[in-house]
Amino acid sequence: MMAESTDHRKDRLWRNARLATLSENLPGLGTVEKGAVAVRDGRIAYAGPEADLPSSLAALEQIDCEGRWITPGLIDCHTHLVYAGNRAHEFEMRLAGATYEEVAKAGGGIVSSVKALRAASEEDLLCETLPRLDTLIAEGATTVEVKSGYGLDLENERKSLKVARQLANERSVTVRTTFLGAHALPPEANGDKQAYIDRVAGEMLPVIAAEGLADAVDGFCEGIAFSPEQIAQVFRAAQKHDLPVKLHADQLSNLHGAKLAAEFDALSVDHMEYTDEAGIIAMAKAGTVAVLLPGAFYFIREKQLPPVEELRKHGVKVAIATDSNPGTSPLTSLLLTMNMSATLFRLTVDECIAGVTREAARAIGILSETGTLEVGKWADLAIWDIERPAELVYRMGFNPLHRRVWRGR
């Protein structure tokens, strides 16, 4: 069922429910049988056993959940949702045997999306992006992170981020934006990576920060993208503007991007297929979240699995996300992302559900506001027609969402 997107925010009580609170003060998923969630002014006023509900909340408008499960609203913490066109022809190239690097060298890859985005108006981009966002929302997503990175010049990076911001005006959803100017080298750079990075750090980032278009700064640290030294230059510029950082790292090789990101107290390191133990230890010390992206792993037929056991060993928090993008993960389903994380990466049910709620919120720096069912947080809820939480991870191509609630409406 679609969201209550047109409802005015009301004080309400959802009762006769089974809760997966995701509270870190409770074991596992923080399960509460015979639970209730009370909401006032769009925020959670109570989440726990119905028997312990304060009498002051019992008079609220009641909704009988009839034993359904309530989880926090889902969070997609890594997307490239704003783009134009598609790259189905590259999919055909890879099916014929071309590697990710070969596609990029042939003029495909990110640069082909740059050409399409530059040719599109803001209105065109918005119209193309909204159906992708609607698909995520229809599966219970209440928060989505959206990166730029297909503009690669100031005008078009600004355009991309403006459209990402506008998504939150068009739909009842929280959008967090990330400036990813250090994504790839634009054609006009003529191969001069350092000159381009100088522009990203010295010209583009200050303007985007001053205009309030980004909540964080990201980069792509890889042989086909930018070196650790160049990424560090961008991160130092981000620090000057009080913007937290994230990093695409160690997807195709180990350039020690995870360790670099941790040195800058990054919110997250994403992909991580080739991250070594030193990088994981550094992440653990910094409190940096690992964001695993099974859609890209599957779609480009990667062989190197991310180091899940090492992440567990050192206590690194793990989030998962769609990595929704036109070239390497044209995925707009967090439910399928959970299934793929379990089947491909062997994450547990609890890890998968936490990965698209609590840990996803942590990965974009908003755990204090959402991601668990706890007093004071936004009332972002997903109500499910399921008998047990494992069904959210087990099924493929099936959506058991009964109702989605964003900030109490």
C-alpha cells in the first residue's frame, strides 16, 4: 500500500503491533511483542509494550495494527538517484565480456552519464528521478541519500544537487545530499586528474558548501578514478567547510582507501571488497560505518567478497544500500538488497534489517533523528504484513508493506 503522503501530521497511537525497535539497548532486533508506538508532533513519544503505555497517551487516535510488524522506516544510505538516460548498452558490453575498466576506457561508464546529465534540464532530471524514488518509497523507504557526481563541473553538480534537494519537496521523504565531484574525470580535463581535483577542492566545493547544497562530501578512490592523495585534498577542503566525508573505496583494488577515510573520521566507507585488516581496524577506531553494496557486486559480476568476518571481528557497524545508479547497480529495491546481502555476503537477517535502518542512519550521520523506534526520534515507520522479520530478507520480488509513515503522517 502506498504512503499516507497526503495526510496532515496527527498525534496517533499504533497499537496491537509487534515491534522491531532496533534499539541498541535490546538484543537482536529489539523485538517487543504486543507493542505500541505513540506519536506526537511527528516524533515518537513512546515505543514499547502496550501494557506499559503511559495513560497520557492512551487517549490518542488509535490504529489497530492487528498483530502486524512495525520496523523503522527503511533508509537507502548510498544512491546516485539523480541521472539522465540509462546505460543498457554497457550492460550488453559486459555480457559480451568487457570489464568495468574496459567499458570506462571505451568512453562508457560514468562519463556517458555525465554527457546525458549535462544535456538535461532540472525539470527533465526531476521527472526521470521521481519514478525511481517512488519505487523505493513503495517498499517503505523514508530516508534516501542522493549523491551528485554526474555533472563534474560546477554548473551541473549544482544542478544535480538542487534536483536532489527538490525531491524532498515533491514527496514525503527525507533526502540527504552528498557532493561527489571527485567521481570521475570529465572529458574536458584532458587526462589531468590533479588540475581537476584542484577545481573540485578549491572552486566547486566552496560554492556548494556556501549554498547549502550538500550534507556530506564523497569521492571515488580507485585506479580508474583518483589517488588517495587527491582524495585527501578534497577531504581537507570538506573539513574547512565543516562537511563530513564518505568514500567509495577498495571496490576494484586496495589503495588503502578505508584507512584514509578513517583518518578523516569518515561517516562511512562504501564497497570495501578489497579492504584489508589494517583499514578495518582504522574504521573501528574512528567509528566509521561499512556500507556494503551487493547490487554492484552482482551486476558487474565481482569475485572478491567484502571482508564481512573481519568487520564482525573488529566490531565495525555494517549498513547496506542499493547503490542505485545507471551503470553498475540499476537497483531500486531495499528488500532485494537485503536478500542479496544475505545470499551473496552471508549477512544474517538481523544484520540485513539493521543495515537498512539503524546502521544506514548511522552511515549518513542522522542516527540521533531516525533509524530506530525510540522516544524523541522522527516517527518514520514501516508496517508489514509478515509473520516474522526474516520474510523481509527471504522473499524476492514481493512487497509485504502494509503502510508507510513518514514523520507521523
